[in-house]
Amino acid sequence: MEKEQLIEIANTIMPFGKYKGRRLIDLPEEYLLWFARKDEFPAGKLGELMQITLLIKPRG
């Protein structure tokens, strides 16, 4: 995980869904786990950042 990715997570806005308009870092862990359980993170950069967000959430 690189510093640039952390900055992107802090600044990227969720573009759709229940939490549209919220920064990725502010998404509830349960929402990210829902994507993980379905094994259907969005394609591309957004999905990659969401997966990283899920990894760092439990660590604070």
C-alpha cells in the first residue's frame, strides 16, 4: 500500500449506491464486506481502492 493510494482513498467519493457522495474512507466496513462476500467489487480503480479500504478499516 502506497501513500498515494491512501490519499486517493481519503479523497475519492463513492459515485453510486446507498453511500453515494461519501468518501471511501468513510464507508462502513459492513458495506465493503458486502461487496467482498459477493466477490463483486466494481471494476477498475474504484474497486481496487475499495478493497484496500477494507484491508485498512480494521486497523484504524
